Amino acid sequence: MTERGADTLLRFAMPVVIALVLLGIWEALVRVYDVPAYLVPAPSVVAKTLVADWPILGPSLAVTLRTTLAAFAIAVLLGTLTAFLFVQSRWIEISLFPYAVLLQVTPIVAIAPLIIIWVKDTQVALVVCAAIVAIFPVIANTTLGLRSVDPGLAALFSMYKASRLQRLLRLRIPSAAPYFFGGLRIASGLALIGAVVAEFVAGTGGHAAGLAYQILQAGYQLNIPRLFAALFLVTVAGVVLFAAMVWISKLALARWHESEIAG
Amino acid sequence: MNAAEQASRDSLPVPAAPVVSAAGVAMTYRGGTRALEPVDLAVREGEFVTLLGPSGCGKSTLLRILAGLAAPTAGGVAWWEGGIDRVGEAGRKLSFVFQDPTLMPWTSVAANVRLPLDLAGCSRVESDRRVAAALELVGLEGFASSYPRELSGGMQMRVSIARALVTEPNLLLMDEPFGALDEITRARLDADLLRLWSRRRLTVVFVTHSLYEAVFLSTRVVVLSARPGRVVGEVAIDEPFPRDESFRVSARAAAHCKSLADLLAAASGAADARARP
């Protein structure tokens, strides 16, 4: 095996080994001290519950994921457009940037009830909440990226009398790419957090119940193994989203950007 | 250079028409810092003129003004005895080579070299032909699809020069292009540049703070003093081309270096005297 291959294998193997060790200790402690499942369920019990309750948890996972992905898509789209607007003129940015910050610093739990009241469709309201949480890193990073143009290259483009559009397409957008992908990584996680928090606030039941609803219900019913199973699904969803963003960023930047080289 | 090229260079009408000329060009920054005292300079067709001076003498500023990249605060510049709008006409093309390679890291060598043609809306077929020719001129035929970061500093600089040459310029302005390279690479690129200059009948204005490089390359060296920059004299390097590595260490080259060093010393002495209360 090449050194590179061994390195890649270890990169995946090490966290897995750590996880197995920790789960082992957890399992052992629960068994040795005979901890009741309504306090801390053993990993094996959580795993069994995950399988047994899949008919309930699976659809909930799908609901939360749908909210997350819709919010993420909206955040990326609107965030990027906002960033493009900001770099058109200093004055637009100076006038509007404080409001982007306002969006960022206002706790979503505080405004989620309002949004849920104002927006008729609960599902749409949840997407709006999650998008509000996820949009800021996209705006901030993409704006920074679009402004981070090598001054030498900027002079070169001026010398060759590049048009505004040529400058944007050939200089600004490529320069912004590494920052943009950095923003995507943060935003993907935030979209999931936003979706779960909004679900908590909305407390929706019925056919469109997300994972947060399952966590709440399981808590009320002291069905702690199911609570853990739902929590596990939220975590896995977050990790998978993050990994997907890392992969996309690698695909886009692999050949030229320092952050993705020899990774 | 072959005999015919040698002959044509020798038989240049003297004096040839000025390609770029500065009249009373001066630069004062906001806040009153004088970067450049009024300078008069005419660079004629086929010349290789080097602006030599210590760091911060305004030689890069002067070069940027000659390129139309910066506007002087006093005086004026003429290109082919006309305004900046003359630049870009057939036979009146100008290219600038920056101190750093200034390449787009996200795209290939070929795409970097093609940039000026793309921005000008040149056809694909024509661009491909010219890019290939430019890469061949700088000896990078095999690296068209490489990315800048995969190349050494010297090779990156060659890409930068290929990009400057791809528009087939008549006037080439170079701002300490080899300053960041090691001595050995620099010597090789110097020699390559001279070959290009004679083969393409370029007019070159070159900025450096190396006496030896100035003597090796130039037909004429203009010496500038430390800030505020002003022209303290010029030395014609009346030595035949082609020049090879033995010229670099010849007694004649040493004599030219000596006269340049004397000019620089006199200038800094005068500056010290002025600075004294």
C-alpha cells in the first residue's frame, strides 16, 4: 500500500476506533452499574430502538432533511445574490450589512414563533427559520471572497481593459470560490440546527413531524432510547452534510487551492 | 541573432521615432511625499532601456506611468507620439510584466497566457495558435495544462512573460521581473529575454536594482537617485549583441558597472549633502 493510501485509511480508521472504544466504555459502564434505560440507555439498546422504531424515525428524518436542504438551498442562493449586491458598491454594503448582522445575532428561538404565526404553512415557516440561521456565513464569506482579489491581477485586468462582466466572471468569482465553499460548510450545519430548533418551537405533530418532534415526544414519554436514537440521526445527518460539503469543495478547488492540496 | 538581424539592428535609422516619451513627469503622493521629481525620458524604437536605482527611487512608479497604469501628478507621457488611445493599434501594442508572476492560480498555464486574448475577444483558433507560439518562445511547450503552483518561480515568471508576449507587443515594460529569483535562474532568463528582444524587435523598458543585470541587458541605462527619485545620469552600453555569459564577466562590462556605481554613489552623496542641516 502506498503511504498516501495508508494515510487516507488511517484518517478514516482513527475516528472510528475512537468511537468504538468510547461506545464500549459506555456500554460497559451502563451494564456494570446497571443504569436504567430511562436515564442512560446502553448503545446496544439505542441501536435496537433505532431499528425497531425506524417506521417512526425514518419519515421524521426525511421531514427534517427536507426542511434542512430547502433552507440550505435558499440560504446559498439568497446569500450569494446578497453578496454580489454588496460588492457592487461600498454604499450598498455599508447600508445593508448591519441588517445581515442583525439577522445573525437575533436568536432564532426568539423570532421563530413570530415567523410561524406570520407564515401560514408551517413547513414553509420552518424553512424560513432555518434559512435565516444559515444565510449569514454565506453572505459574509462570499462578500469577503468577492473582495479578496489579488491587486496584481486586478491591475492586469485593468490593463487589458476587461469589462465589468469579464472581471466578475474571470476574476472575482474564481477568487471568491475558496471563501464561498468555506461558507457552505458552516451554512450546511447551521441549516440543520435551524431546522431542528424551529421544529422544537413549532412543535408540529401529525404527518409532518420532524426529528425534533420525536425528541420532544420521547422526552415526555420518558422513552429515552428513542430520544437517543433520534439524536443519533440528527448527528449523522449533520456529519453527512458536512462531509458532502467538504467533498464538493475538494472537487472544485483540488487542483489549485492550498486548503485542498495534499489533503 | 543571425547576421541579417544584426545588420537590420545596426542599420536602424538614428534617431528612431520615440515609442514612449515622458516630459516633465513627476509624482507627488497625497500628503506631499514626492516620489518622483520631474523626469524627461524618450525611449526609441528598438532600444532596451533600463531604469536603475535603489529601492524606493520611484523607478517602478515611473514605469507604471509609462504603462498608463498610473497618472503622473505633473507632466505628460506620449505613446508613439500620441495619447494613450494610440496604444493597442496595430504595431503599437504595449505589455507590462509585473514584479510577481501575477498568475491566476485557479486555471492552467495555457488559460493564463490566453487571458489577454480572451479579454479582447480573440477567436479560439487564433488564440490557440498564439498561445502555443508564446509558450514555445519562453520554452514551456510541455506545460500548457500545468497549474501555476506546479511550476517553479522561474517557470511562473516565464508564463508571465508568455502572457505579455501573446498579444505580440511592440513595447514591453518590465518591473523587476526577475528580482525574486535566484542568481542562476535570473541569468538564464536575462539571456532568454535578450534573445526575444532581438528576435521580436521589441522595445523594452526594464526596471532593476542590479547593476550587472542592467549592463548585461541594456542598450542604455538611466540612473535614478533615492527618494525623491530623479534622473542623475545615463550610460549608453555600446556593446555588440548578441551578448553571452562571457560578456557578463568581461572587463568592458565591469567598466560599465563602475560608471553606473559612480553615478549612484554621487547621487546618494548629493542626497546626503542635501539632507544635512
